[in-house]
Amino acid sequence: MSAVVSLEDVHKSFGALKVLNGVSFDVRKGQVVAIIGRSGSGKSTALRCINRLETIDHGRIEVCGHVVSDERVDLNRLRRDIGIVFQSYNLFPHLTVEENISLGPRHAKGMPLAEARRITTEVLSRVGLLDKLHAYPEQLSGGQQQRVAIARSLAMSPQVMLFDEVTSALDPHLTGEVLRVIEQLAAGGMTMILVTHEMAFARKVADVVIYMHEGRVWETGAAALLSSPATSELQQFVGVTL
Amino acid sequence: MMGYKLEFADVLAQWPLFVQGAWMTIQLSALAVVLGFTIGTLCAIGRRSRYRLLSFACGTYVEAVRNTPLLIQIFIVFFGLSSAGFKIPAFAAALVALVLNVGAYTCEIMRAGMDAVHKGQIEAAECLGLRRAQVYWHVILRPAMEKVDPALTSQFVLLMLASSITSQIGVEELTAVANRVQSDTYRSFESFIVVAVIYIVLSWMMRGGLWAIGQVVFTRRRKLGTLA
Amino acid sequence: MGGAFNVNHFNFMLTGAVWTVGLSLIAFAGGGLLGFAIALARVSRNRLLRWPATVYVQLVQGTPLLIVMFLCYFGLAMLGLNLPAIVAAGLSMTIYVGAYAGEIWRGCIQSVPRTQWEAAECLALRRWQRMRLVILPQAARIATPPTVGLMVQVVKNTSLASIVGFVELTRAGQLVNNSIVAPLLVYMLVAGIYFALCFPLSWWSRKLEVRLNFAHRRQPDLAFAPA
């Protein structure tokens, strides 16, 4: 099994602030990787570098055969292969759920309308919101909006999906419905990288857990890692979080 | 009123002229709004550009127009260009000046609207693999327009009123008609009262028309009644 | 004058510019007072004040300044008053600026949060005291940037006084051009002088707006005549 995503010695600074300090890891096809760590540990930045929302200072990132760290990478092709779901949903407020989802397939992929419609209903039923086809984002709850955002990414049939703290902005009673959708995707064999604060969830769905600290991969291993941390930093982190 | 009696009969007898003048005002304003909006929007995109020179050029144009009177702009386009060898008819000169004028104001308004579109929206669109132009079209322009729609409406009504100034280079619009009627009938005050009433009606019609366009274009507003 | 453009022409235009500034000050002072009254009347609870003020604003904002000027010019003549052009110009600018300033300031007064009224009420202040001691000072802060912006529009709008024969900057430019026939040069120069008068105000207005950090509650509806 080859790596779908691979980071090699990635460095990134914002001005004088060193955010990533030599990050390396591989994600294989079908794997679910959870990145955990304190805020400021660089986990979200690492995720954003993977689909080039941020450029890196040094190192190499490759995703599905695209060399992301190369300046000449075709961003539009790269991003058709990577889906990302944001903490703040970022649905387009002026478009209906259907228009939000079909925008990418229709205009980035140039799909005919009927085909885009078919895909829209398919992904929307996967997240259980088929009845919201013609609703506007503001008419939905936070959990529903986030599920639509997941559907919007799925509609591009990505090879990899990135989740950037997708439940952090939600009320506790709404996180469940979103996590269930992600769990289903994991069960369906989707390659995923999750930046998350939900330790119980990471333990449940992740094949690999990466603990980031001070811009490095501090500790990594199977989900069992969370029960038996090797370093005092992770021990402390898990202790505080659980 | 010191022996002066208002007498509208002679003035109102000239109603076909007023209709012609109003029609000219409407044509001039409609063309200026459509072209000015296009230029202004492009200019707003230009001002947000990464290319310093482009953004500087757009900024200079906007400042030059916003800090000089429309009357002078009209004179420069009409008399200035003709003295420099570019002879253009009064209507064309008036249109060019009005378009440049409203373009600059539209640019500032649209820029404010575009700046108000959240960065996350643009990132989300880019992550769907949309190209820059597609991102602008689908994710930036429409919400921006929706946000600044009231300001644009006010600006366009002001432009229609300001088109009265083009009478000064001989465009036969409403104000020019008023001048002609007052010199024919010697009923100056009455002539301008009549024209003022027509302008007020035109500005209400324009607000109504622009509101109706907004209702068609901004689907969400029509359906939910909410603002951007 | 006559012949080529010379320093006398330029001095004549500068004198015109002084009159432009003078008329602007008259318009701003007169329009400001009227506008203040309009703003207060528009937020008044008394319908007899609110209604006429609303009608006034509707009528003036639906009429071109040029028409207002003609109405004042011919209206004063109709009353048998033979007054210099600056009176008609000053009066029409006052009427016009009053409506726009009134609307801007009304918006500012209304953008002071409702809770401020309530808090003032709980201190047992009378309505006028609430307005004067609590609301207006806050509204004034909000109003500063758009008011400076309004001054730019006032300066530019005085150019229309040239049409009723008042010799300000634009009329001075026309007279110079009539004598030497170099429209591009003359009007570019006139535009340059207007720019020199207006740009500092525009810049100041923007700076005030940024400094007071009112960008998020800016009301784009406060735009003013593109003249």
C-alpha cells in the first residue's frame, strides 16, 4: 500500500513564529489519521499545508501524485482530489443546499446539470439531509450545516478528506450527528485526516494517532497510544483532555 | 407673493417636450448605470488585485473622480476632448462622463461589499477547485452586491438626478427642456416646479425598479426576507 | 485678459476658489443647522415634527440640486427680490445640504444602541436630557467621518452655482476659457484645484473612520450626490 499523503521534513513559519518544525508522516489509502495536540501545536497549519491553503518554507508534501510543495502544482487539480471541511462550515450563505453542493461538480469539474444533481442527492442522502435540498444555510442548525459541508466535499469524489476541528464550533448536543457521518465515511474506506479535540472519537475511528507538540510529530502510533502514552507531554495532554 | 400668480397652463401645454426630456433622462441614466456598474465592479476587483500597478491605477481613477465636480468632468470630456481633436456628440460626452463618475462611486461601494465577504468563503471555494474568476463570480460578487444593494440604489438615483447637469453641454434631457419651456413661456418658476415633480416621480420609479431587480436577482432575500 | 494662459488667469481662478470655499462654508453652516433640526425632527415622537421633516427629505432628495438652484434663483426673482447670485446659491445649497445632512445624522442618532436610551431613562433623565447628555455625544462620534465626507460633496456641489452666474471656481474657469479658448488646460487646472480642496477632506474622513473603527457599522447608504 502506497502513501496517498506524505509529508517530509515540513517547516513553516509565520514571521518569527515557527509553527511547523520538521513534520513528517505518511497516510496510506483507506487510513484514518487523527492529529491531536494543544492549540498552537501546528496541527491545523499542517492540515492547511496539505491542500496548500498555506505554502511551506521547507520540505516536501505529496498528495495523490501532486507535489504540493512544488510551486508549479496545478491547484485546481490538486483540490479536486482533496476535500476539506472547516471548523466554521463556510457554506455559501446566498446559495441553497443544492447549489452549495453542486457548485464544485458543475463549475470546477464541468459536469452537466443532471449529473451534478444526481451526485448532490446522493451525497446529501449519505449525510441524511435529503429533505433540506432547497433550504438555505441559515435555516439549518450548526450540525446540519456541517453535514452539508461534508456533503459538499464528498460531491467532488475526493481521494482524501481533511477535517479541521469540525465539531469545535458546535453545541455539544450537535456534535454526535456530525461524528456519526464521519464514522460512516471511515467505515466506507475513505482516506481521512482529522484534526480533532474529541479524544474518545479519535480512539474509536482512528487507525493512527499523531500527537503534535511544538510544531513536531511528538508521538505517533495506533489509537491504543492514547491509553499508554510514552512521553510525559502526551500523558499530560491526554490526562487533561480525558 | 407680491402680485405674482402661479400659472401652470402654458407650461403644462408643453407636455410632449417634458415627455421627450424625461425619456432622454431615463435613457441616459439607464445606460450610465449599466456601464458604470460594470466598470466600477471591474475596478473594485482591480483594486483588490495583487498587482500593485493595477490596484494603484484603479485607486487613482477613483480618487480623481470622487474629488472633482461632475460638471468639470463633463466639461473636460466634452470641450477638452474636442479641443484635443476628438470630436464627440454631446450625448456621447455626457454618457462617458456619467459612466466614469458613477463607475468610481460603484467601485468604492462594491469594494466595501467584497471586503465584507468572509475569507473562509473564498478558501472554501478555492478548495472546491474553482478558478479565480469562478470564485469571484459565484462566491464574492453576488453576496457583495446583495450586501451593498441599498447603497448602490441610492448612488444610482443620485446619478439620475445628477444627469441634469448634462443640460449644460446641450443634451436635450429634462432640465434642458425646462430651460427651453421657461424661455418660451416666461413661466420660469412653474417650469422648474413641473420638472422637479417629474424628477421626484422618476426617482421613486427608479427605486422601485431597482428594488424589483433585487427581488429577482437575490433569490434568498426574496424567499427568506433576510439581509446579507 | 486674452492671449495665452498667464499668471493673471491663474490668480483669477484662485480668487474663484476662495469664493468656492466661502460658498461651501455658508452651505455647510446653513445646511448643518437645518440638517440638525431635520435629524431631531425625524427621530421625534411627535408626528407633527416627524412628518413634515420626512416629506422635506423625500422632496429634496428626489430633486436635482440644479433644479433646486433654478427654483431659488427664479423664486426669489418672482418675489420681487433682486439679490446677488450668492444668495440664491447659498439658499439652494442650504436647502439641499440640510436634507442630506439630516439623513446622515438621523442614521447616526438611530445607530446609538437602544439600551443607551433605556439606561438614561433609568437615571430619570427627561427625553431632551437623554438626547443631549447621552445620545448626541455618542452619535457625534459616529457622525464625524460621514460628515467630513459630506463636506467634500458640498465643495464639489458648489460648482453648480456657476450655472446661476455666481463667479466661483468653475465660473472663473469658464470665463478664463472664454477668453483664451484652451478648455483642456483650463478645466484640468480647475479640476486640480478642486482636487486640492477635496482630497485632504476625503483622506481625513477615511482616517477618522478607520481610527474610530466604525468600518463594521458604516452605512453605505450615506452616499451623497455624485456632483
